[in-house]
Amino acid sequence: MKILFLHQNFPGQFLHLAPELARRGHDVLAMTDAKNNRQSSVKTLRYKHDAGTVDPAQTRLGRNYTQMSDRGVTVARACARLRDTEGYHPDVIFGHSGWGETLFLKEIWPQAKLIVYAEFYYRGVGADVGFDREFAPYGLDQVMITQGRAAHLGQALLHADAALAPTAWQASTYPEALRPMIRVIHDGVDCSVMRPNPQASLTLPDGRILRAGDEVLTFVNRNLEPYRGYHTFMRALPDVLRARPDAHAVIVGGDEVSYGAPPKGAKGWKDLILSEVQDRLPMDRVHFMGKVPYPVFVSIMQISRAHAYLTYPFVLSWSMLEAMAAGCLVVGSDTAPVAEVLRHGENGLLVDFFDIAAWSQTLTAALADPDRYAPLRAAARATAQRDYDLRGICLPRMVDFVESFGPQA
């Protein structure tokens, strides 16, 4: 089969799938934005997209569609050149639907089977919008704006042959009419790499060393922001560290914005929220690591006694499943994407997203009595191995899914 992958930040969610399909003998090609510097063993072509300025006054609720469809036009023209100059005709196209790249590919290759990665469908009600009203206004305007942002996502599925979503809850955000075409298969976590290691250690920026067995509380996200509960965690932290004088908090994440809006009148969420609680924190035991290389992240998960993970009703982070694979005691927010995986008292603990006192109490108890929660740690890893292991479960399912659309199928 000839298989073409589309992702403006390739490899993205196709990090393992694309090379595995190539290893199995398929002719695999990828296309990505020229500004993307990530490398892959898969042959990758780059399109140059000049994102023009969009006038909100003119486009109004159509501004998001304008931006996404403009990228779709750029990609379609690049693919048309590939077809006309190289005679390239893929059997299967697999692209992420989030940035409009797949919108017009059926016009270029009508015979190809088109699969889209359906990560999340914007909803005005019942998901992230209106969930945390401390940081964002909520009303009819916000509902309509959010619904308008979903136009390209619906179009992407309507023109596709099938779709894939990583979790059942994320698939459920799509309109009911589109759900039958969505297959749920998670990207997977490598449980052979992310595993318990009683010999693990972490050297802090000041030279101190934390080891597995030490009283370590961890919090990890790509960026420290409200969508991932950074504010709730930090507001709970003073009472935790007051109650546990030997505990250290290791916090991983950048100071940019991945989701939602940046704070008004402040550089970033990290310092804005820290400024609320800093005078009540023993800062010699609070360690902001920034963004870390993956091997360091693995070590951090392996030394964690308790790992806090929070998210709005939104996309589930890989890091929560990786923490479970490492045998962490995950204390998660009782929100739909988390509760799909984490079962309270069985393979982790769930706490109301906004209940700061409950977060302090639960994290304090987790740090104080690790033996009590050892069965939950073991069950967390068992869950990851049974349902989310990359090599044993998820990757074979994704390969079978893609190959089922081949000419021989």
C-alpha cells in the first residue's frame, strides 16, 4: 500500500504508527509544515504555508474556518503538484483533522481512502467551555463562538471514509451522526520504557538528588495552565508541604499556552498563580523543572510517590497514562476524560477538580502512607499494560485498522 500521512507537526500522533507501517513493507510518505523541524525515519515532504492575516471584523465567526481552510488549500495544492509531477497516488491517506489539512484531499485523490484523526470536537456545552468560569466568561456568545470553531472538524469527517479517536470520551464529543465512523484506539504508551524502577533518581537543578522511595509529589504538563489544573494544584500545595515537612514537589512544564487564553496583564500562568501562594510555600522544596528531555521525565515518574493530574473535560494527556505505566499513584481530577481510565479506589484516586481542600488532604495522605496505596499503584500499571500498551495492544490495533482500508481489503 501507498500510505500518506498529513500532520502540520509530524510525526505527532503518528510517531510509532508511520514507521511501523514502513517496517511492514508499505510505501509510507509524510507531509508536514515547512516550519516543523521534527525529524522522522519516514520520508517527509514539507509544504510552505503563509498564514495570512485574518480580519475578525470581516470574518467574524468564520475566522477559524478561514484559517483552517486556507491551510487545507495550501496542502491540496502541494498534493496536486505531487500527483501531477511525480504521478503519486496513495491508497490510504491518514491526516489529523485539527488544522484543516485533510479538507480537500478527496478532490485530489478521490479513489484514496481517507482516514482522519478525530482528537476533539469543539462544543459550546458539556466540555471545556464554561467548565472553569474563573478564567473565562460564559454565555451565549461563547457557546456560538465555540460551535463556529468546529466547522472544519465536521467537514473533515464528512469527507472522510473513517476516523480514529484516542479515547471513548473524546469520540463522544463529536455529533451523534458522525460517531459511527469513529474507531477508538489510543496512541499507546511504551510500558517497557515507562515502568517502575526502584533504583531511579533525579538530580535537581541545585544538585540535590531525589530517589525512588523519597517523599516526592509530581505534577507534569506540557505547559502550566488552567486547562490542566495548575491553579488548583498550586493552591493546594502549601497545605501539603506544611503537613509533610520532608516532601518535595517536582513540577514539569513550560510557561507558554497550549490551550485556552493567556492571562491578562501577566507574562504567563506559571508566575501569576505562583504569586498567589509563594509566600506560603517553602520554595527550597518546590522545584520547577521547565520542559525536560523524555529520559528525565521517565525518571521523574519513577521517583514519584504521588502524581497529581488534572484536566478540564478535554483531551487526555499521554502523561497520565505514562504515570500509570510507571506505577505511580495517580490522583486525578474527577472529570470525564480522567474517569474513563482512572477508577477511584481501584487504580488511582479521583478528586473534584475545584475542591482545593480535598486535593490537599488527598495528596497529603498519599505522601504519608505509601504502603496503603501500593495496590493502587500495581493496578495502575496493570491497567496501562492491559489497555494502553504501545507494542502489545495499541500499535497492532492501529496497524490493522489502517491496513483494513488497503486495495486488497
